[in-house]
Amino acid sequence: MITRFWKSVTSFARPRQELAREDGRETAPDLRPVEIIDLDLASNDPLVAYLLSVSGVVEVERLNMDSPALKQLKQKQVKLIVPLVSQGELIGMLNLGPRRSEQDYSTDDRRLLSTLATQAAPALRVAQLVQQQQAEARERERIEQELRVARVIQQTLLPKELPKLDGWEIDALWRPARAVSGDFYDFFSFSDGCLGIVIADVTDKGVPAALVMATTRSILRSAAERWDAPGQILYQANNLLYPDIPPNMYVTCMVALLDPASGKLRYANAGHPPAFQRSPQQVVELRARGMPLGLMPDMDYEELEATLAPGDSLFLYSDGLVEAHNTSEDMFGFPHLRQVLTRTGCNEDIVQCFLGELNAFTGPDWEQEDDVTFVTLQRSSQPEQASTPRLLAELSIPSLPGNERQAMQQVADAVEGLGMEPARLERLKTAVAEATMNAMEHGNQYQPDRPVNIRVSAAAGRLCVAISDHGAGQVSTPAGAPDLDAKLQGLQSPRGWGLFLIENMVDELKIVSGESQHTLELYFDLKGES
Amino acid sequence: MTTRPFSATVRRQDGAVIIDLHGEINGFAETALNQAYTQAEESLPAAVILNFADVSYINSTGIALIVGLMARARKNHRRLAVYGLSEHYVEIFQITRLVDFLNLYPDETSALAETIA
């Protein structure tokens, strides 16, 4: 490490002939006598050991050793070396050339230089340490900035919005122990109206866990596009993850599929702490056998069922909760978790309830040991009121060009009593017209005997317009904005705006494909509207 | 419910050509709209202005027809301006990014002032 200090300061007298002017008078002494020598001093250069072994000033001419640095100093006409040593380490050298008077350095000069070195060395050391700390602080700041960006990126991998289901309250909390996390949760919708729920925890924390988290999330989503059974989703995800996951890492994960209408929950578990179902009478662990993902290929995952009755709730969590310690090193633990769930005061907001409980348990100065994630689903205890939609209209529109105007007007008439704002009503009309056109053209091929069926209903502060045709197969889902530039250059058809417009007009769009019909469900929030 | 078939008239105004659009712009409007635009281009104007003040409905096929006119104008290096759109269709022109490629004005006076300037 010595070499980085070797910009030695050297003082030189200029040769006398350079000081003589043409008129024969001497010039004033040169006031730029200091030169920085880029001295190439390797740590194993014998000069280093020598300078550490002596105390005080060293005369260069008296030295005789096989040292490249010494050779370089002699070439530069250095006469004296004043080693700067601090705490047994050579941290610098003051190198002096010949005296200006061309006389030898006196004993007083050497004593003065020794004293100077004794005082300068610690000061230089302090300056070096400050410089080093500043560089380290800059590096720390750079790493922290990168982690802040990584956290923002990771947050985009979590659901941006919680699913809205009539008669259900869904909530989640994600609190990483470090800037980024190995925990995650996810939701996905299935064409039959079921909701997929995922909670997962990658072993380890920080950046390695976050990278595996991103991969696992994509793999689970891709598996859920092909399969609608939790056990099968985990089986596929495990086989896809196994070849690529780093050694000694694995993922615990619970996947559940909820049918919101019946409350039926199918679930499978890959070594994740079991979810809890809470009903007014009891708290039940939802256990299912299965190895964590990424450990061994071709693992089977037991798939079980439960039913969440009106008033029941489901609590999913990561081990960061149960394994949290307080100042007395006691663990939060499962009995405590169960106790909180049975407590009657924890009915309304389970996530906040657990967060408060955890904060009270660990104390205010808790250094969070592991990532903490909760997901809760609560079924309303008044299902009839919350989930029974109020039917506003049922329409049947013959599939003839231009008939979307008829659908649009009739839906507008049906929602008249809901007091929608004019701008939102216009959006509704455009969405209905486009969805009807889509159904008439693509689903029914404009065959008048194949009508478009429209059902308008309102429930739990939401308006739903379900528009069905008689088509088969999958409806292509909107894939971002159409490429207007390509259309203007004639590279693409100018058409293809329908689904994009619908998606931008509604609060939520669901596309349900069955064997003999497609349905586009257009949702509009009515909250705030009389 | 009454529907109004589409029609379009072309007129010259202060050195610009204005196409006044009437009724509903949907698939049925294709021929009349394209003919009107062809007629508007006959005098080789630097700009063509579309007047939407009397348009009650535009669907996605209508948007596609307007995109077609924009492509023709772009090919012939002709400016295309628009005025008279309702708030809802201004929003749709924004969502579809049509506003990135044509100029929107609230009325004929401002459209003419900017277009022939």
C-alpha cells in the first residue's frame, strides 16, 4: 500500500549558471523550487526497510543498496531524505536537493528537519485518513444510491394495486429488513373469476435474495398462465427454478386460488409457514405438504381446500414475523400469532393489528432481522348486502354495423339514476360502444341472429357492464398503446384501437373467455358519486 | 335514438381549406370522408383544417379513418389541424396520441390564425 503515497516532495537549488542574467547580474532566487517526484517505490524495495529502521535524516550519497527508488532519487540530485513515519508505517518522504548556498546541510539543518518530520508525519497521516474516509463515504453513498434504485425497481414487481372483489377486503404489507427483500406477494386473476394469491420468501436477504425473488415471481406468473391448480403451479415453478437457482438458496411459497363467489380456497404450500384461517369460532392452520422451491426437481405438492365463510379471514405471512426477537431474545412465535388472531379487538384491520403487535413486541429500537410480509383476505360478514348485484338492465343487441350506438344509449339510460359525472358517463358510453363493436365484429361476425348480450349491474360501489358475444377461444388482451408512428408510416393498419380505448375508459377491465362466449366486464367505481 | 349519417363539406377560408364534418364518424363515413379530403387537397393547400364542431360520435373505426387522413397529410408534407372537438374527444385524441401529430384548436378563428400564419 506504500506506493500510493510516493509523490515525494523535493526541494532543489537551481544551478548557478541558470541564475546569471545576460548583463552578468544575478537574478532573484527562483521561488518555484519544489518538485513533485513520481517515485516508483515498491513495497519490497530495500529503501523502505532501511528508512523504517533509521531515525532522522538520511544522506542519499552514503546509501549503497540495490534499490530502483534510490537510483531514481540520485538521478534527481536528491541529497537528503527525511522519512515521514507514523505508527511504524512509512507514509511519505521529504527529499531535499542541494542547498541554495551550495554548502552541505549543517547539523542544525538536520536537527530542524528531524523535528519537522516528527511533527509533519502524524499531520500527514491524519490528512491521509480523512481523504481515505471521504473516498469510502463517497463509495458508501454510491452503493446506497444503487440500493435505493434497486428497491424502487423491486417495488414495481409487487402489485401496484390490491385486487378489488365484491364482498372481500384484501390488504398487504411488505417491509424489507434491508433496502431490498427476498419476500414478495402477488395476485393474479383467472378467467373463471378466481383470484390467485402468492406469498413467498427467498432464503437470505438483500440483493441475492431480491434477484431470486424477481425470477421466482416471473416463473410463478408464467406457471399461473398455463395452470389453474395451486399444486400444479408449484410443481411447474419448482422445475423451472431448480436448474438456475444458486446453491444453498431456495424459496418457500404458498399459492392459493380463491373463488370469491363461494369463498372456496384451494391451496398448496412449498415449505412456507402455514396460512391461518380465522372464523368467529376458531383459528385453523392451513397446512399442506411440499418441499421449498428450487431444492429438488419433480416434487409433488399436496393440494387442499378450505372454505372462507362470510365473516372469515385468511392471514398469510412470512417467517420474519414469527421469528422476530424482542430485547430479551424471546421469539414472537406461533402461539403469539395465534393469540393475536383469536383476539376480538383485531377484527377490522388485521395488517395494522399485527404491525402494532410486532412493534410493541420488539420495541422502538428494533433492528429488523428479516423481511416481514403479510397478506390478508377478509370476507364480509354481510354477503347478501355486499355481493348481490343490483341488476339495472339486460339487453340483447343484434349484431349489425352501427348497432353499438343503440347499446351505448340503452346503457346510458340504465345508469341514469346512479348520478355519474358527465365526463365519466362519456367514458362509459365509449367503452360500451367499443366493447359492443368488438363483440359484433370479432365474436359474432356481424350475424344478426347472434346478438350481443349486455348485463348492467351495480354492487358495492361499482358499476359492472358485462358484454358477451358468441365467440370461442381466447380474446387477445390489450398489449399497450397501438404504434401510431407505424400506422402513420403505412407500416401497420390504421385500425386496432378498440381494446386500447376500452382499457383507458374504464376503472377495470376483465376479459372472461369461455367455450362458447367471451365476456368483457367493464367496471366503473361509483364511490363519490351520488 | 336518432343517428345522423355522416357528411362533409369543403370550403376555402382565408387561404386555408376547411372540411366541415357532420354527424357520426364510423365505418360508414369512410368514403365521404376520404372524398372530402381528396377534394380539399386539389388546390394543394399547405394546411387542411378539420372542423368537428358538428360531430356527435367517433368510434375506433372513425379514429382509424382520421389516422388514415393524417398518414396522407404526412406523406404530402401537409399540415393537418383540428378544431371543435368536445372535451371527451379531446381526451380520446390525447389518449391515442393523435395530438402529437396534429394541432388542436378550440375554434375556427384560432385554427386559421395559427395555420395560415
